[in-house]
Amino acid sequence: MVRRLIMKRRYGSRLRSLPDRTYEVMRMSNPIFTNWTQDLTDKWAKAPLKATHRLHEHPLFSFDALADLIDRYPREHYALVQMGPQGSPRRTWREGDIGGLKGAAVIDSIRNGRMWLNLRNVGAVDARYRELLDAAFEEVARNVPGYDTYARTNGILISSPNAQVYYHTDLPGQSLWQLHGRKRVFVYPNTPPFLTDEQLENIALFEVEVDMRYEPAYDQHAQVFEIGGGEMLHWPLNAPHRVENLDCLNVSMTTEYWTEAIRRSQMINMANGILRYKAGVTPKSRVTKGLGFWTKAALQAGVKRAGLLKKERKARRPIEFKLDPVHPGAIIDFQQAAE
Ligand SMILES: [Fe+2]
């Protein structure tokens, strides 16, 4: 009863009608991972893996709570992206605005359209999401000794039936938590030809992760996972991946974090990129300790401090459309509207 009162205070009046079981899953003392095994401990960050969790049952991830979150979500922290049809070779990537729609209507639009909404940093906007993120990674550290993470962030991705996320890689450590709907995730080796040092340097310097070369033949080397609510994926650092939603609305949480090893790897990406693109030297080493490493660490820190990389980064994409308030799933194109 006391717990119920505390939860009510924390989560608000919307939760008044929730059954006891829901309060039970909200307890932070309950593990977030539901079936941790020694195999997961052995494989964590070394191989792509699937684990199970209980976040999909958490009231913070109900559609009501998500609609409420969208209602108060700061503009600068979200991206709404329209995608091309599945299977089309041409990449479409246009950014839009929710156009003042209420959260529930935004979700309805996504359910009927072909787009995704990325609430990029929910932990910064609402501390309750941050608490869950921290709890999840404290559990990982308890299960995988020495796997200490910091600068963790989490985002919520709401995406249309059959939407896709193109082949790309991410620089921080990453995991994908499925909350609602189902998707197919292709995870590729983090070695050439799937990923080269030059590509990593490019992404570190110029933030062009969605422009990576992809060949359909790569799929023969991918590990393919189909995940639904209550399942999560983790993969080795920088492993390229792409995602195809099944024919249903999808809600996922993405988590990013750094470890000391990942931080050093990123410093090497930056330093080797500077050598390659600024000094015309082909870097030979990705060693992350010793004098060579610290020389590169100083090089990239100096260039960053001097602000020399800022102009290289891609300009923010223009906002090209807004959601149509009358026809859920349709968009209003700013260019066409102006003609
Ligand atoms: Fe990713």
C-alpha cells in the first residue's frame, strides 16, 4: 500500500487505475533483465546477443505515457523523419515537424504513415527515464564485471509499420530495447568490408553515419534477430546494423553509453581521421595505449579545442514537412504548400 502511494506520487494520477501487478513491475528493486544467463555475461559486447527485459510493461512506456511525453517534449530534442518505401534502393531522409499535434495524434499519424519520431534524449527531458536507464546499466555492470559505463543517454523511437532504418554504425556503445511491435534487426561484423577504419574516421569527423555503403550481399554475413516487446539486443562496438519494422507500429528505446575503452577508440577515430584528411597521412595503428596513443589523444584534443572541426560537420537538415492534422499518416510538404 505504501509502495502504491509512493508510485502514485511519482507517476501521477493517470496510474490510479493500474492493477497491483503493474506497480510490482515498476519497483526499481526488480531486475530489469528477466532472464540473465552466464551465456549473456560471456558474450556481452563480444557478439550480437538477445536478452529479455520487463520495460515494455512499465507505465512510462504505455501509449498514454508516451503521448504525454510527446506533448511536453522540447523541439530541439526530437527528430521526425520520413522514410522511403521498404526495399527501395534510393534513400529518402526528410525531416519534419509534428506541427502542434497532440501526442496521441502524432502516434496515430506514425501508425498510418511511413516515418519515425526519435525522442532523442528522454532521460534529459524526464528524470524518470534516466533512472530506468541507470538501473539497467547498473544491472549490466553487476552481471558483466568491469563493464562500467558513463555518459549514458536514452531515446525513444516511435516508427511506422514497415519503416526501415538504413545500414549504419554508431560510435558509442549501443543497445536496442523493443517495447511495442516487432522488428527485424540485421547486425553485421564490425570488420572490413562491412566497416573500415576510414568509415569510422569519417563518421567521427563529419557525422555521416547514414551514408555508409551497403551491399545486399552483406546480408549473408549478418546475424538476423526478430524482436518484440520485452526483448533487447546488444552488439559489439561499432557493429553496423539496419532495421526493418514488421507490419505494425513500433516503439523502441535506444541506449548509448561510453566506457573507457570506447572513449579511447573514439579518440583514435578522431586522431586518425585528422591525420588522413588534414595531413594526408594514412594511419597505420589503432593501438589504444602507450606513447603512440597519447600523442594521438593530444592531437585530436588540440584540434577539437581549436574549433577546427566545427565547420566540417554537416549543417542541420532543413525541416521540409509537418504532420497533416486532418489525415493521420499524411504530411504537408512545405515546398508544395508554397508553390
Ligand atoms: Fe544505430
